Amino acid sequence: MSEISNIAVAKFLEHTDAEAASFFEACVHCGECAEACQFHLTSGDPRHTPIYKLKPMERAYKRDKAPFSSVMKILGLAPSPVTEEELREWEPLVYDTCNMCARCTLVCPMGIDIAGTIRKMREGYAAAGIVPEGLQRAAEFVRKTSSPMGVTVKALKAQIKHQEDATGIKIEVDKKGADYMAIFSSMEIMGYPEVLGAYAKLFKRAGLTWTISSVAYEATNTGVQIGSGPLAKEIVTRVVDAAEALGVKHVISPECGHAYGAIRWAGPNMMGRQFKFEVVHIIELLDQLRRDGKIPAGKKDSRRMTLHDPCQIIRRGGLLKEPRRLLDESCSDFVEMKGAGMTNFCCGGGGGVSANPRAEEVKTAAFSLKVDQLNGVKDLEAVVVPCGNCRAVFEDGLDAYDMDLEVIGLSELIAETLADMGETQA
């Protein structure tokens, strides 16, 4: 075995805890996960079967950690060692054709968390340096600027200034004692900066105090995507330290899928303690403010709209009802797409796939399933996509399939349909 394979296998074994081991023992090879995976459904390639992508980690477990593995070695019945060549052969399966959307996890009759185990398997790949170039570059940008796209605080402040000019509302930076600290994905800051203005408008109306940290404005957790626990913790720590230094009561996770799970669910475990603030997703917050009558809906948008359910927000995060309540009150012709909700298909670019140029072809093919869903809604005019990464993938995918459809963020829609002072919803 080479040094690289030794490093990867050691990490595989380190992350094969009791849960992962039980998964490897439980699989009955029924193939249900294949029928749930959009990469397999669009390619028909048996290698794209989700459980198959875990083979190197499973083999390392059965050779070195499974019950009676030492006896099996003596008898010559243990699996052969995992080689560097095999690791490199599997690497595109692990990074290009898995967005960790957990649709396979949802349907597995044995309850195997395939998506979560892929995340653990990526730890071995990241430790051994067998990672797609696009994700390696994103990680380097994070270490230099905190942003996977290299967005500097100077660029952030320029976007803030543009939104202040557009809305006439001051956006505070590094304000101590604010109720909320908002973090954003790089894609939102540079691609959809109007979300900053939407926050300003909505929070002013609600009477909330909020701020953006100049040292922890980035929500994207490249460590989670690439499979590097140390980097994931570094990114979470940066946000936690800034929020606690500013003394805020809440940190707002933005319209970004994996960022929500990273900071809210995995974050305290990474830090080894509870935070001194509460993490709230922007969808949760807007829904609560609407329920409390602080951001009343005004005239509804009359276009026929549907909703894309980002995997990490809906399927793994549980925010199913909130965006629909908000849409019902802000859009007069909201229609669900077929397969919406917990079983919805990923945009195709989650789990770091969109940051991996090598995966462009399989990502675009996977998006064809979203095209089918969208085409199933007659006379559709717009799709609400409450995730900056999904939004960018949608725009690329719609262009690739020559579809003329507007892609809208949820926060901007709520801000645009906010009732004027004194106005009541009809």
C-alpha cells in the first residue's frame, strides 16, 4: 500500500464508528437507493448506485475492523487492501456523482444513512489529498479570505453600499449587541446582492436590530463539502467567535442548504459545546415574523410560481411548511411541482458538485429531472429557489435546456410583496 492509501484507509477506519459499521453490515443490496439517486436515474450507470460509492470504505472496514477480521486475515479470507489506484478510480463517484442530498437515505429499507457515510468517507479522501481541483481551490480561497469564491470584506462592503443606495436603509457592520448577525453565501453576496437589501427592508419593518460581521460574513462551509473536519470546524469557529464577540442573540443562516446543517446541527458537535446564541434559518425567521404580524403581506405576486425544495433545508433540515406558508401569502398562483417536499430531487449541484467543474456534464444531466418537474407545471412563469447555490445551478440548467423561466429567492419575494405602511392584505 502507498502512503496515500495508508492515510485514506486510516481515516476511513477512524470514521467507521458503530453507526457506520452497522450500516455496512445491514445492507441487503436491494437497489432501492439506485432508484432514488438522480445521477443513477439519468445515467443508468450501475456505478452510480449510492451504496456502491462506499465500497472502498466498506472494504477497509471488513478487512481491518469488522468482527473476526483478524481471523479472516489468518485464514486468507479477508478482502484485499484498498489501493491508491482504486481510491483514484472511485474519487469521481464520491465527489462528482453524489450531492449528499440524502434521497437514498430516505428510501433505504435498512435505515442506512448513505449520504452521511459518504461525508465520513470524504474525510479519508481529503486527508489523502485526493480531491477535485475545484474544491481544492475553494478550500485555498477559504483559508485566505474566508470565502470559497475569494470574496473579500472590501467586496462585501461595496455590495452593502450598493444596497444601501438602492433601499435608503443603513446596513450595520460589526454592530455590538444587535439581536441578529446575518451570514451569507459568497454566491448571494456577489451573484444576488439584492438579498442584502431584502433583509434590510424586512428587518427595518419588523423592528429588529441586525448586523454583518466583517470577519465572519461567509456561510458556505467548504470543509463539509470537501470532507475536511478540521477545515469545517475552523469555518464554524470563525462564525461562533464573531457572533459571541458581538454579543448577538441569534445568527441567521441564509438561503443556503448545507450551511444550515453545518452551523446549526453539526456546529455544536464540532465545537464541543453549545453556542451562546441561537441559530435560526432565514426561512424560519421570516415565517415567525409573518406569524407575529411584523412583516405583513401586501399585494400578492400574480405570476404562476412553484417552489424548489433544497435538500439540506427541507429533507434534512425539516423546514417544509414554512416556505409554503410564506408563498401562499405572497403569491396568488402558487402550484406545487410533482414530487415536491421531502422526496424532491436536488438541483444536481449540492455537496460541492457545483464547485467541481469536472462534474459539469453529469450535473447538467441530473438537472434534467428538475426540468421534467418544472415542465409538469402548466403555464409556469417563475420558480422560487431558497438557496443561493441551487439558484445558480438552476440558472445554468435552465440555460442549458433552453427554458425561459425566472428564478427568484424567497427573501426577495417576501420583501417585494411586503405591505406598505397602513396597507392590509386583500
